[in-house]
Amino acid sequence: MFGEHHRLAEEFPEYKDRIHELKLQNSHFAQLYEQYQEIDDEIYRIEEQIETPSDEYTEDLKKRRLQLKDQLFELLKSN
């Protein structure tokens, strides 16, 4: 199975400049963004079979990534 990154700027291309701005100016956004990137990288490694954790662990990671994505999107829209 080939993994696919879900970079925030690719998920929300209309907010690309805003993402960069908030990473620099909003520490809460930057922290959530970093967590999102780390989880996305881990999921990618799992999908590429570089790492092979349980399916349950992988699903929990995907749920966490989605939660972070939702939080980040709310911050993008509100600021």
C-alpha cells in the first residue's frame, strides 16, 4: 500500500498563506500544527509498511489526525 501525506496546505490550499502566518504568530496553532505533522508522518510510515503497529493503533492515529485537522481548520477560519 502506498502512503499519502495529508499536508495541511494541500488539504486547505486556499489557506496556504494563512497557515504559514499562523505558524509564526500563534503558538497554539503552531503546536497543533506540529502534532498534526508528526501524526501524518507516522501514518505515512505505517501505510508504506516501514512501521507495522496494530490496526487499532493506526485507526486511533487517523482519528487523532482528523481531530487536529478540525481544530486547525477552526483556527484558520476564526483568525
